[in-house]
Amino acid sequence: MSLLIFLQGCKVNYSFTGASIPPNVKTININYFPNNASLVAPSLSQKLTDELSDRFTSQTDLTLVNKGGDLILEGYIKDYRTNPVSIQGNDQAALNRLTITIFVKYTNTFDDTKSFETTFSKYEDYSSSQNLTAVQDGLIDAIVEMLVTDVFNKAVINW
């Protein structure tokens, strides 16, 4: 009987996304992620912040708040760069790589052992025959999606 009472007190909410959030955690505060990279894509900060907010509110029961959340997500865009990759025999790059790196500080006010500060980095390659400005929006969409998945998984998925 006492085991049954103990087990009932250890309830954790699970979602179809695999998120495991204790029932006493109700709110999340996601601060704006400014772009501190030397190269700036104008819409990147807003896109990243919006996508993080959308992911946490659509795939959990958390309520987004402007201040004082049970969970707090903050950070900045650390790096945004393009580099040549896949160099051919004539010293020309067949592909270029767009890399976006973000720094994230996640605070769990109920369980500090779940809090973290870490850097996430993702990239997408594109043909060197293409101009970055022509493919940039699609590349950013793909990279932001991967970054948001990594942040979400680290924050609320128990691996």
C-alpha cells in the first residue's frame, strides 16, 4: 500500500513528443535570442526565438510567459558563417557550408540538475554555384529547425 502511494506521488507528464515534464512545471519564459555574430542575417534572431516558442508551446502543456517562468530559456546567436567545403582539384569549392552556432542557458527552477549552459551548432551545405543570398532563407529554415530540435530535446526529453 505504501509503495502505491509513493508511486502516485512521483507522477510525470509525458507527451507524444517524448517530453517528460513534472506536473508542477507549468510555465516557460523564452527570451529573445539576439544576434551577436559578426555576420548578421536580419531575420535570424526573431525566427529562432519564434521557433523555440512554437516548439515548446505546441509540443508541451507549458504556458509561455514574459517573465518568471518555471523554465527559462535564454541565449544568443554566437556565430553565423559560410565556408567552402569539398575542395576540387582546381582549388575551387564544389560546396559551401552555412553554419549557425547558438549559446543557450536553460534554467529549471524546480530541479537545478536539469539546468544547463551549452552551445549548439548546425550547418547546411549548398552548391558553390549558388549565391548565398539566393538560398539563405531556405538554409536558415533548415538549420533553425535542427537547432530547435536539439534545444528542445536537451531541455525536456529524458534521453
